[in-house]
Amino acid sequence: MDELPGSFGTSASLALRLGQTVFSIASLLFMCLDIQFYSYTSFSFLVIVMGFVSPWSMILAMLDVYLIFFKSPYNYHQQGRRSLIFIVAADWILCLLSLAAAASTASVIDFLIVSKSSFCGEGKLCSRYQLSAAMSFLSWFLSLGSSLFNLWLLPSL
């Protein structure tokens, strides 16, 4: 079986996972720097989803590091299809959840800015939340890429 450039156990997959980890942690940091994020459900939803995406991406990045640096190619027939199916399913679930969280956060922030809500104050708080939404969109974009590459790998099993 040929090795797909972004599939699990490749250097491209490692780059995608590291990007997901960095952007999801950045999204969490921008959202949690202020205690008022729990005021809106979409902000709490973003924190919860990024709280799941960060460790998931970190664990898969560590597995990619092991497979790359120890020259141990991931043998899909030996380890079984179940592990790859689990990885693909979890990737797609987290990918869809992160898109939903990023979109809902961005829409609430846009509504707060347009309505000139007192929640934004001088604008610093909403701009921080905008950065958090942008980081979560970037994390989603990288997650979509790795999910598509791994999904593409499934029919070859």
C-alpha cells in the first residue's frame, strides 16, 4: 500500500497534528484569559470542544512522532482496521464539533459587536474572543485536512 502524504504516521500528519494542537491551545488561552467566557453558551461550548481537541491532537502527534522517528511504519493490517476506524471516527466527530463551536462563537461575537453590547466593554474582551474564534477555525481547518487524508486511507484496507 502506498503511503498517503497526510495519513497517519507521516511527517505531514505530524505537522497537521502539531498545528491543531497549537491552534486549539491558543483558542483555549484567548478564551480563558478572562473569567466571563461562561456568560454565553457558545463560549463554554468552544472551551469544552477545544478541551477535547487539544489532548486528542497531542496524543496523535506523539504517536506520529513515534512512528516517524523510530522508523516503524504503521502496518494497517497488523494493528487492525479497528484502530484506524476509531481514529477516523473520532477525528470526524471532533472536526464537526470544532466547526460548530467556532461558528457559534464567531456568530455570537459578531452579534455582540454589532449590537454594541455592554459585554464587550471597551472592545478588548470581544477582540480576544474574536482571536479565540479565529484560532478555533484554524484548528478546524487542519483537523479537516487530517480527517480527509485518513478517511481516504480507509478504502485501501
